[in-house]
Amino acid sequence: MIHFDNSYARLPEGFFTRTRPTPVRDPRLIALNRPLAERLGLDAEWLASPAGIAILAGNDLPKGAEPIAQAYAGHQFGGFVPQLGDGRAVLLGEVVAPDGARFDIQLKGAGPTPFSRRGDGRAWLGPVLREYLVSEFMAAVGIPTTRALAAVTTGETVIRETLLPGAVLTRIASSHIRVGTFEFYAARGDRERLELLTKHVIARHYPQAANAGDLLELVVRRQAATIAGWMALGFIHGVMNTDNMSVSGETIDYGPCAFMDGYHPNKVFSSIDAYGRYAWSEQPKIAVWNLAQLASCLVPLMGNDDASIAEATRIVHSFPEIYQAEWLARFAAKLGISTPRTGDRVLIEGLLTLMAADEADFTRVFAGLSDGSARAEFADPTSFDAWAKDWHARIRNLADAPQIMGRANPRRIPRNHRIEEVIASAREGDYAPFHALEAALCAPYEDRPDWGDYAQAPRPEEIVHRTFCGT
């Protein structure tokens, strides 16, 4: 059973609408994350039973659940939308894990809510499998992220460009509170609910914060670390709207996300990002922009005067320095350096420049530094040889460099073409490729011969150039 303690549902009306999931015809379990279930203190065997599957599909409610759809606003590609909210997700409630940590349990694809904006509230199988694989990989490499507890098929179809198989993802997060949640109340001038939300977030995520200014500073620090983690993986979120930025610092909403194969700083995959607003290299700048929107919401609680505006501005402007330190630490580790020096930035940027010129494979270059195979990833290996002389000189006396590189450079990532292959097989009812890829991605640093194909770059005909929103 699931034992709930629903703190968000105890907030006043206006933070959410009480919404039950819409039952589905024939739910079947695709995947159950048993280690995560144990982490949450849940009985995996019960979750895999017909009674558990009925809950994971939204056909039944466990005792203590208080299903809600959360309200929020958001800046989408820079334009403000005053009301968004959970249009296809229902938060069942919160559980407190054995170690005292609190987590949301949410069903994505659970049917229409008052925020669905004429949508059907459903998800099709492809985005559910994509989010399951990518979020669990992110957890395996230590990036703050939402998690996937389970995926089920619904026995129903959803209508997009064509008829597609429906599915529901059970998503776990430390909370689903976003920058856009703050914007929802700030835009309405609702100071009372803005204060309640701020107190709730401080109690839940940042108990060390004494006030709204402290909260802003801590969110900035967490986001800086998370974005630096994305960059070190070649990860492109694809839709960094303020409603997709969690105040907990977790990566959330894996829609048109992608990992680069061939590296270029201006790489874009999202089909809806026509102008490259959310390109790989733009992600730190967009994080600052989003945090500035959060700061604007919190200024009224910081005093709402010139001094408060100056303090909020100072905090937001601290992001670049914090981010650069996180970036340097992560990329230095990818070169085998545990304690970076100022000059190491030139070494790192030199390699990235060479990689961009050839669009060398991001993951394979860094993973290949350990075994000498990185050279083969360049069209002109002599340019790499010149760089490598300086690199070898830098790490010559660092005995632990191989171990540091091994912990910083995954052998495998959720490559776009592999995910598409998994989805294609699943649409035919074959989930074996999904489970095989999941196992490989959950042990991304392990070098196993039977997982060798997952480390290969796509052939030209396999390259995925565009990814699409999961709705």
C-alpha cells in the first residue's frame, strides 16, 4: 500500500483543482522501477499486482490519495501565458520515504483536467518510454531529476497526427513546483498565496532559508549545478520555459529533449524551437532569464523597494560565477582533473573547439580519452594530437586521472536513434528492446561487451535531427 502525507493538498483552494484520473480500458504493466519503489518504501510486488496496476493506470485510488491538478503559469519561448497548469497530469499525493525525504507521486497521461485547454489529457506510448529512459539515465549519472516509477499501457488509442497507443507514466519528484507556479500568483497580485507558496517551498526544499531572498539564492545555486550537469552530458532540454523549471533544481518535463551525437554548441533538436532559443549553448543564459522571472515574483516579499530590487538583481547576477565554477569542475573531471586550475578552461575549450569543427561525437570523444580511442573520432586526427600533448602534460602526474575520467564520462547515453528504435518495437508489442536499453542506461559507466552497440554513434541514415513535444 501507499501511505500518503499530502502537504500541497492542504494548501487553500486556488493552488490546484481536485481532479480524479480518468480510468482506462485495459491497463498492462510495461515497466516497474523496483529500486525506486524500495527507495520510496513501497511494496514492489503489490505495485506489480492487478490492484497496483489499477492505481498506476488511474483506474483506482489508494487510501489517502488526494488527487489534484496543480495550477501554474509560465513564459513559453519568452511570451507569458497567465494560466497553464497540469493539463494531462494528476498528482495522487505525497509519500515520505524511510529516510524522511518527501516525494510526489504523479500520473502523466491520466486524462483531462480543468487545465487541459481542450486537450484529451492523455499521453501516447512514445513520450512515456522516452521520459522513462532519459530520466532514469539522468538519475544514474547523478543529475537532479524527476524519476520514473512505472509505465503502463492503457489498451486505448490517442489521436495525434494518427492513432497511437496510449500509456501512463508514474512520475516521482521531490515536488512539481515550478517557477511558473510563482508566476501564477504574482501575475494576479495574490500576495497571500505567494507568501503561502514561498513558505511551503522553504519548508519542503530549503529549510535553511530564512526569507524569500535566501530562497532565491538557494534556487540559483541548485539550478547552476543542474545546468552545468546538462552541459557536461551534451544534453539539450529543448523547452526551457519557466513552467518547465523546477524550484527544487530537478530536471523536469522531458519533452523534445535530446543528447548530442556530433557536437556543435548551437545544436537544436526541438521541432518547436525554430530560432534556437533553447540551443545547447544558450541553456545557461536561459536559466538566468528564468531565474529573473522568479526574482520578479519574490521582490514583493523581499520589501518591494529599490533595495529589494537591487538585492534580487545581485542574486540573479551571481548565477554566471556559480555556474562557471560548476562547469569547470565537471569538464575538468572529464579530462581526469579533480582540482582544476584557471588555465584548465583554455584546455577544455580547446578540445570543444576541435570537436565543433568536425562535429565529433560528444560522448565518444570524452569516453575515448581513457582508452586512446578519442583520436579516431576526428576527421583530422592531427589537430587532436596537438591538443593531446598539452593534455597529457597536464595530467602526467595525476595518478588518479583514469579513475576520475571513468566516473565523469558515461560510456552510453540515451541516443536519439536508439530511443526511436525502442519506441518502434514497443508499438509492435515488443518491449524487449526497451528493457535491454533501460538496463544499459542504468549502468552508464560499466563497460560490458554485450552493451557495446549502445555506445556506437548513429550511422548517417540513423541520425535523428528533430525531436517532438510529448503532448
